[in-house]
Amino acid sequence: MLDVRRLRLLRELARRGTIAAVAEALSFSPSAVSQQLGVLEREAGLALLERTGRRVRLTPAGQNLVRYAEAVLELLEQADADLAEARSGLAGALRIGSFPTATRAIVPAALVALGRRHPGLEPMVSETDPAAVAHALRAGDLDVALIHEYDFVPTPEEPGLATEPLYREAMYLAAPAAPAEAEPPAPVPGAGAAGPDQGAMLRRHADAPWIMATHGTLCHAMTVRACQAAGFAPRIRHRVDDFATVLALVGAGQGVAVVPQLGIAGHAGPAVGLTRLLMERRTKLAFRSGAGAHPAVAAFGAALRSAVPPELDPRRAGA
């Protein structure tokens, strides 16, 4: 009989490529991961792995077994959801991943609504970069998470995970306002009409210093690719992840930046000029495949939707 815990290790190895990476992600020692995978091979009765240097490649039999593992793990999530539904009342920890702007603007109100309806639940929020969410969910470190994707940086499909759209928001070019323009910016609109050609707007600042998120984040990739699509490579001066700080640097004349709608609210002072771009940022709720029907996950999703500001027009989230 194949052990589901060892199947989970094999699936993670298929995603991460090295035993050391699997061990680090799941808080095991590399020797323990190797030992358990060896036991799985003996249970299967044939080779599942091929070792080439430090990397391990799955054999065709191993790849086929991973597909079965995905299906088995999804069924177990569905079984857990059914059992939770049968119990009276929701209780226990709910581990939530969220990125900073959503943590500030959406999550607190959602937690209030969740607490009113399900006081036995104990939500535990961890700020998690969307790029790291898939591994955290598959490893069991998170139960549910908010992720986002940008134009130019679509979210790749992740085996073993499912998503539901939540809302979408506009993107803005933030640049130092000219002295004659130094007045409070107009209220940030929702999903309204964009300004002139996006490429032309970005090229206007091709020679300016740029303020971007740290390398490896989706926000960094989005700005770089948008500039490249406009025909230039941005000259990066500052690398900052917090949008309030980004806007403070823009207001201080330190460069230009691309910021999402939620990153602007309450932080764009009179020294910052804002221009609506054609791009959008789309936020989704992510969870393990089969877990969408879990009462705790569904309850958190409902609470989130009730907390989305109306100007973000959640009805268009999946459009």
C-alpha cells in the first residue's frame, strides 16, 4: 500500500527538483527525504527517480505516480471538507497568506466579518509574497491565500492548487508633480476609462530614474516588462516593496513608479502626479485543489468579498 505522506514528498520533488529543496520546504532533513523516497520506490516495486549530480529526475513511472498523487491529495482535501461540514460549528486555526496592500486594505474588515459569523475560528495571517504561495499551500503551511497577477506577468497554472477571482484594480504611473500641478490628486477612480496610449506615457519617463519592487517579485517583473513593451529598459534607482514608501520617494523627486490602486489610497500627496494606465492587477483566492468546499475556506472567501471596496467592482474580477 502506498503511503500518502511519501506521495506528497514525491510530488514536491517533481515541483522543486532537488531533495534539499524538498527538505527545506517541508522541514525535514535531506537524509530523511531520501530515505522516505527510497521506501516509496520499494513500495512501488520499480525505480521512480534518476539521479544526475545534485538533481533528481523522475522516471516515467515516477511522473505517472505524481499524477495519481495529485488526484489522491485532492480527494483527501474534499474528504476533509465533507467532514468539516458535518461537524457543528467551525473551530480551530485557519492559516491565511496575504500580500501587504490586501493585508492593510481588505483583510482586517474580512476578519471582523469572519469573527462575527464564526467565533470559533482562529485566523492566523502571514504576509506572503504571491510567488511563494504555491509552495506554502502544498506544504501545508497555509490553508488559503490571496494572490495577484498583473498584465505582462500572468500567474502560471500550479498543479494541486485552485483559485477563485476576488477583484481587480487599476494601475497608475506615479511621477513627481510639476510645481504648478502641486495640488491634491483627484480621487482614484474604479474601473473607468484609461488615459492616452500607455506606451507613450511610459516612454515619456524613459530617461527618468525608476522606483521598483525588489527583484524576484511579481511587481518588479510587471514594471520591467511594461517598460520593455514600451521600447526601453528602465534605469532602476530604488528598490522598495512598500507602496507608501514608493510614493514618498516619488514625491521627493527620486523617480517614477507604477503602483496599484490600493497602494495609492491615502498615500499619494500633492507632490505626486498620477496617470491611469491600461494595465490592471487581479487578485484571487488560492487554496489546495479540493479544499474550495471546506467550510472555513468558503467562509473566509465570503468574508473577503464582503470587505472588497465597491470601487474595485468585484463583479468584474473574472472578466
